Amino acid sequence: MVWFVRALVVCAFALVGPIILRPNNESLVRNVIIGLMTGLFMIWLSSLVGRVSKKFRSKWPIGVKRAGIVLYGLGIAIAVLCIGLAAYGAYQGMPGEYIAAMASFTIIYWAAGWGLHRSLT
């Protein structure tokens, strides 16, 4: 399951990269590669946070568990908000880039919240 979530995060950044970087007038392939590299960087950063959180968990198990649950709830709340914005955008007939960006952000925030909760608890 962990590798599935990591793959979803990388794919989400690969989808969002060209949308965010479109004004730079570079090729689509270059923007996708930048998005992939950003996704891989985020995975590395989350694994680094996971390693550091294991040290905190051994010293303060109850407080860290509560912090993990709060961060998980925050990630889920932002993911639900992004899904709502994507659904609203689809209903209003907004461009596909907007809907793809919101759906990708949903995956990113859900995975970040789940990863932090899993590493902290």
C-alpha cells in the first residue's frame, strides 16, 4: 500500500506540473519531467519526515499519536475540499486543467496526511 500511495503522489505531480508550469513556454515533456522530479523529491522528503518522527514517537508516544491524527484529519479535510472544487468545476464546465489540478491536489493532500499519520502513529 505504501508504494501505491507513493506512485499516486508522483503521478499527481506529473499531472499538475505541466498545468502549473504552462506559462513558462517550455515543452510539455520538460514540464512533465519537472513534475516527476518534484514528486520524487516530495516522496524523499516524506520518508525523511517518517524517519525523524520515529525518534519522536519513541520519546513522546501519546503526543505524537495525537499530532498524527490531527495532521491526518487536516490532510483529509483539504482533500475533500479539493474534490469538492473539482466537482464544482466539472459542473460549471470549467477547463480540464482546473479539474485535473484539483483532483491531483486531492491525491497529494490525502497521501501526505495518510503518510504523516502512518509514520507518527
